[in-house]
Amino acid sequence: MLNLPNHMTIGPADDYDANGTDWDADRIPRWTDLEWERGDLLDTIDEYDKTYIMTAECNGITYEGTGVYSCEELIEVTDIEIKR
């Protein structure tokens, strides 16, 4: 049985190897650890939920992902990539 962390994160840093080690933790921080800026609207899911392009910068690296807002509150950021 794998001994995985007891919390939920979203994005590429969520991938764990067979030993339960977070293989990408040094490269992409968890989305909750970054200060995100909302960019262009991508899609309106319903009257409450919308998706936006999101950007964040940490240690001189710029990250971009897709953010889901519900009732104008950021719920999650997915598909996080490093932008150079």
C-alpha cells in the first residue's frame, strides 16, 4: 500500500511515483502555494462557474494554468505549465 500525502493538490505536482514520492515537487509548486492572477475568460460553464487563464510567478518562474471560479471565488487551478 502506498503512503501518499493526506491532502489534495491539483496539477502536475500531484503525480507520485510508485514509492509515493512527489517527483515534480521541486519544479512546479502546488497550485495553492502560488498567488494567481486572473487573465482572459475561457468559458462560461453556467451562471455561477467560469474558467479563466491564470498566471503566477514564483522564484523568477512564470506558471500558467486554467482556473475555475465559482461565485467569483477561485476553486482550483489545473493544467499548470511552466512558461518561459
